[in-house]
Amino acid sequence: MKLIIIAPCLLSPFYVYRGPKGKEYETAKLIRELMGELGGEWHVLAYPCPEFEVMGWPRAPASREVYERLGMRERAKIIADFIGRIIGEEKPAKVIFVGVKGSPTCGVFHTSSSDPESYPYREMQEFRHMGKEERIERSRRLVEEQGFRIIKRPGILFEILMARFPNALYVEFDKDDIEGSLERLKAALEEGP
């Protein structure tokens, strides 16, 4: 048995904080097609979305530092425990973790960063009442206003996973480079045990 452990928003774009746009739909479609081509020895585990677990949906964009303040580390540990239990019980011959570039929780090598002191925490509840177009526009402005940037560091969950499972393969999916990301994922799938 071989196991792909994948961020749920890569399979179902509806988990994305503001709702899906074109690149999320395309990413999910192509990853599902790739998963459909895998042999029977492969199994897929889409773990619970950490951000959904903490903030629900829809939600405002937030950086790694903001999620740290909101208690994400504890939720991420619970999800990592769940994943660890599956790995321990099933004992897969190969494990590939697939995360999302820039995600505050599921970034593998890159996460989002901002100043948590200046974040407008009060606005988070407003996102639950906005329609899709308004959420997308407000998300764009909030990211810009807060000066979100991508830094070299794993997201909160993947930092925990990499410490617990250092021998697994890790693939970061960049929704702004879908073709290149698919090629990296295919290469990981074809790599030896």
C-alpha cells in the first residue's frame, strides 16, 4: 500500500477561504484526473481542513502568524495525530504529503506572512455574510492592505508533519503553476519506495 496525504482544497476547491476561482477549479479537476489514473496500490487521505476547523467557511484571508494567534497549532496537532494514527496502523510502503504553496497551514516550503498586530480581526465575522464576488474583492484588498507576503517556511500543519514524518516525500502544489506542480507530483508518484 502507498498513501497520498493531500490538502482537501486540492481535491475540492470549496474549502478555499473565500470560495473557489478558476485556478482552484482547474487544480481540483486535474488532480482528481491524476488520482483516477493511479493503480490500486495507492490510497488517498484528504485530512480535515485546519482552517475550516478553526474558522469555518467562508473566512477572511489570514497569514500564518494570524492563525498562530487564533490557536491553529493545537488544531494542527490534532490533525497530525489523526494522520499519524493512519500511517501507524496501515504502515504504507510510501507516503507522499501534498500541500499548497503559500497556505498558512498547508504550505510545504512556503507560507504566507504578515504582521498579526495590524490584522483587522473584527472583520473576520463579516466574511460569513458576504456574497462570493464581494468576498473575493474584499479578500484581495485585505491581502494587499496587510502586506501579505510569501516566505520560505512551512505552514503550521506541515511544520508539525515534517518533524513527525521526516522520511516521507513532500510536494508543494502551486496553483499559479498548475502544470509544473502536476509534473512534480507525477515525479514523486513514480519515485521508488
